[in-house]
Amino acid sequence: MSFDDIKDEAKQFALRLTPSVVKGIFWRLLSYFISSLFFALLPVTLFVIHMYDKAYFSYDFFDKGLFGLKSVFSLMMVFILFMSLAFFSFVIPVVRKSVGKKENQLKHWAPLASWSIVSWALTVVAFLRLDIKHSEDFIYLFFICLMVMIHISLLIYAKPKVQFISLATVVVFFSYTTLVFKDSVIRGVNSALISFGLGGTQCVSVTDRHDSYRIDGRLLLASPDYIYVQKYDDIAKSADTDGAISVTYIRIDSNTIFSVGEQHCISKPAKPEQSDEDEVSIEGSEG
């Protein structure tokens, strides 16, 4: 293609860019941007709910733990998107047809439908053969995946106005279902934290190089500056009083040593190895 041909093509493209076309492109790009922002904030929202439920907040994790933060959130978002495609990929051709596009041929939507059928079949088999303790977790996950898949399909085929309505609907339903299935959210975030060894109520033992103190309990989160632990004494006290479990903030320095694993799990609170005054001084210096 010669330079003159390229120049002619550019002129024809410029002629097609009428004000209405430019306006449509603007609203579509804005819809893509806001939707991307929502998907990026979705795992962040789940993580904040986890912090609220456990009665702690890690400023330094958001400020300094950028790599770990992005890794956890990226894992959660990739998992949601993969599950959305696995179970509800058949939604794509359905939405395409519902918005008035040309009817899909069998060869286009059959692979997507087959993938969904296989995913659902494997899930049913898992439910029948495995001891699923929290079936409501799957209900919440499937509902979120369905909303995500419908919105993604509308981003591909629908007009910007429909996309904005879809996004608003997704935000409302996501907020409502997340509040209803809050326990499922907590368990999901715990699983993500356990996968990276960052917390998730794993059994933990914290001490220092001089073994001047020892704190045993459940690790909520290991951030760059602090370790957030529910001590076994506080867990037992909460069970007796039906109150909230207090969280111990342990400042990390060059002498801090902590280890996670089942070997640190105990059924009853262990007798503290330091005096009450020492424990107060440890926690007091963290604030």
C-alpha cells in the first residue's frame, strides 16, 4: 500500500468520525474504564470486609505491601474470571442474540456450552462424592460469577447505555449478596491468604531471637510492619463471653521470628511464658 492509499484511508476514516460516532466512542471507553475499576476494586472490597469482620485494619499492607497486595488481589480476580468463564460461558452467545446481533452459528457457541456443561457436571460429582461443609460458599461464588459474565458479555455487544445500567445493577446486587453471604466472603479471603502464606487464621507462634516472649494464636495477616494475631487466650475468652476476639498487633523488627503450621495449633490456651507486665509492654510499644 502506497503513501497516497494510506492518506486516502485516513481521510475516509476522518469523514466517518461524525460527532455522534465520537460521542459513542467516548461513552463506550468510559464504560470500559469504570467497569475495569470495579473489577479491580472487587477483591479489595472483599479484603476490607475480612478486616472489618476480624476487627483490624492494616494500613501498612496497603502502603508498603504492594507486591503481596497485588499478588493476592490478582489471584482472586483471575479465579473469579476463570470460574465465570467455566460455568457461564454460554451466557456470551445468549447476550449476543438478546441485544439483536446476528444469530450465532452452532460452531461458535457449542464449545462454550460444552465447557459449561462439563464444569457443572464436575461440580455436581464433587458435591455428591465429597463432604462439602459450606455449600452456601458455592452459591455466593456462582452468583458473583454469573453477574460478572453477564456484564462482560454486555461490554462486548451492548450499547454504552445498557452497559452503564448493567454496571449499576451488578454493583447493587454484589453489595447485597456480599452482606448476605459475609461468612462465605471471610472463608474465601482466608483461603487466598493461606495460599500465599500471609494469614487466613493459620496457627502461628511469634517470638524473637532472644526468646524473651512467645505469642501463640491464629495468624490473621502478616504485613510488612506488623503481624496480626488472635491469641488463644483471647479466643477462649471470646468463646466464654460471646464477645469479639481482640487482635494483637506485633511490630516486626530484625529480631522477630514467627512460624506457621499445624504444629502450633492447640485446642486450649497455653500458659503464657511471659508475665502480664511484659505482655502489656510488648503490645503497648506497637501502638
